Amino acid sequence: MAKVTFPQSSNNRMSDDDDHYTPLVNRNPGIDYYYPPVAPAPSCGQPSSNDRNLGQNPRTGGCRTPSPTPSEVLALEGKIKVIVISLIVALVVLSIVFNNKIIKGLTPFTQKLHKLPAGWLVPVGMIFVLSFPPLFGQEFVALLCGVGWGPGEGFVLVGLGTLLGEIGNYFVFKWCCTSVSRKYAKKNIDYACLARILHDGGFQVALAARYSVIPPHLTTAVFACSGLGFFAFLPAVICSLPKQFASVLLGYIFEQEALHGTTRADVFGQVAVSVITAIITVITARYTLALTRKVKPQVIYERRKARQRALEER
């Protein structure tokens, strides 16, 4: 049997003394620096070492932010806005179709109230009660005030009821519903965006919101719960009262049509009031939607970061 020989151990093999890492500066005297230490990986939810000076920015977290939910995707794509606008247009069309029938049916009752000594308290009280969400119908009461009291006295009654109702609505929601509003803002994206722009915009945004397609008493609830100050809210309510005058004037025109028939002046008045109201509503609605669209990505991102923090705390 042939003898098997094994090769001699190589001289290049590392000795026991060399079995450790030698810094580059010791192995290569011409290089006068060490390798920099490796930065530790950031833990989940903590900012990286290079981002520690960025404060509370939610985008500095180390983990991947959860993906948007289906409702958040719809909100970013604007599909919810299309649905809401379609519903509003449908409600406006229905109110126009049945408006004359409602007014004709309630005209005798309105005329009886006008003859009573304290009959004016009835529409003021009705508007006050209807100022609290989710109730609605202030516009119909304003129409009836135009039918029974005319444009002058009718507008005074509507303005008084609206002012008292909105002030009461503001303080009720501010004192009783702020925590509920914050919880709802975590569930509803559009409400969260509206609360954000109203809180940050002050009087200018509050006035635009009251002239937009959003029901005024709903905006009052958001004003109170979002932290808008009373002395920024009250001027917005007073400056938006002319919007109610349009409904009072239409009621007066309808009453004149019922008494004397349709005239060219009545038709012109209806068209003028409707066109002016529509123009103001469209302008303020576009302004409000633009502000909402601007803050929506940030609001959705904060919702995603909140879900991330909730997962980390488990």
C-alpha cells in the first residue's frame, strides 16, 4: 500500500498571536487613520443618529410607516368629495322641486302667527332649536319669515334666532362635546381636515366655511371643538348673516307670486338671488376645499404614524 504524504503547513497561516483584528494603521504605516466605528442601527420607532435634532417631526421614525387604509386612499384620490357634492346637489334639487308646495301649505299658519302679539317668538325659537346638530331646517323657517313678516322684519327675526342659536350651539359643544369631537376626528378624515383648517385659519377660514355648502350650524360645532376662540367665531357669524337674507327674500317673492301672480320682477329677483348666492357659495366652497386638500396628506400621515405607535406599544 502506497504511503500517503500530507503537505507541510503553509508559512502564510496565521499564528495564534495574529488571530485577531489588526487596525489598518498598524498593518499599513502609510495610512494615518482608523476606520470609523459602525453606527448602531436605530431601534423601531426611534429616530436615527443623524436625525436626532429634528424634534417631533413624525417623519423621522426609524420604522416603515403603515400603509394608508382604504378610506384614506379614497380621501387622497378625492372620491369622497365627489360623493358629497353629488348628495348636496340632489338635496338642493329636491328642495327646489318641493319648495313651493311646502310654502303654500304653511302660509296660513305663518299669517296667523304674524297676527299674534308674541307670534314673532315662534320662528325665533324654532331657529334657535334647529341650530343644534343634527337638526336642520333653518332655511325653511327663514322662507316662512319672508312670507309672514316681509324682507325687513323677517330678516331681523331670522338674524336674532340665528345669532342666539349659534352662540348657544358654540358653548354647548365647547363644554360638552370636545372629547367626543377629538375621538370622531380620529375616525373621519374629512372632519379631521376641516377641524385642522378651522383651528389654524381663524376668522377668515371661519367666515368662508359659513358661506360654503357646509351647513352653518355644523361649522359652529366644529369651531367650538377645534379650539376656535369665541371672539373670532362671533364676527364670522355676524358677517355671514346676509346669507340668511337670501332665504327671507325668496320667501317674500314667493308670497307675492301667490297673491299677485308671477311677474317679470319676481322672476328676475329669484334668478338674481339664486345666482349671487350660488356664486358666493362656489367661491367659498372652492377655497375651503383647497385648504382641506392641502392639509389632507399631512393629516393622513399623522394617522398612519399614530397606528405605528399603537403597534409599538403592544
